[in-house]
Amino acid sequence: MNMPRQPGIPHPRLPLPERQPEDLAIFQQWLSDAIPMVSALGINEISRQDDTLTWQLALQPNLNDKGTGFGGALTAQTTLQGWCWVTLWLRERGIARDVVVAEASQRFLAPVKGDYRLVCAPARPESPTQLASKLAERGKGRIALTHQLYCGEVLCLEASGSYAVLPER
């Protein structure tokens, strides 16, 4: 039985995967335990391919008063997805570090009227290599990521974020 989260007390880290791909179902369960609001975001599936992280989400728990996607929930999802992208990228390299969002912005293009997918990738193809270099040189670094939210084939939201990998404590 999980104990409720307490303010000011960090949640225990998920053990790093040992020479095997990350089990995204286990990661998602840990994420729900670590960040209580995650279980209410309607994340149905998390998948990774190369440098792209994709989430399939249900609209129902993210409805606004107009019956479309609530901008605050969509914003929270993009921010969390970027944090997950960086965290999973680090874990794949055997690195357990704290990640924080430094900047984030969103542009709403069309209402979200049904279940949707959220796609996150580096803003530039060379960004992961540059992050790895900064971590090796300085023990910390930043990466810019982009997000695109699609409802069917309609692009409804574009977002960007800058995420910082903090130095070891």
C-alpha cells in the first residue's frame, strides 16, 4: 500500500534499468505515485521511438466547460512530458539526476474535441548530443524540446520547453 505523498519529502527514485530497455508501464506507475496528479491526466499509453516520446491521452478527464480540452491540463501535460523525455533519456544512459522545467510556452491552434496524442522531441536533432557533452563537461545542462498535440490529424497545440538537468547533490 502506497503512503500519500507529503510536502517537502522527495519521492524515492525508480531504480535505473540494468542493461535493458525501460519498462514504460513501470515508469508510468512510478510517475503516478511520485506526482499524484498524473493519475488524473488520462494518459493511456506511453511509447518511445528513437528521440520521440509519444503519449496517447483520453479527453474525458481533461474537459473544460465548453466540452473541449482544458488548456491548463494540456499545458501541464506538455510540461510533464518534457520532464519525462529528459528523465527517460538520462535513465537510458544510467544517470539518475534531478530534472526541472526552466521555461515553457504553448500556442493553442484548434480545440481538442476527442482523444489525442502528444508528441515530444528535441527542438534540434543535435540537442541530445550537446546535452551529453554539457553533462560530461559541467555536470549539468539544458535541452530544448518541442511538443505537438494532435486530435486525429489536426494539430491543436504546439509547445516548447527548456529543461535543466541539475548537478549531482
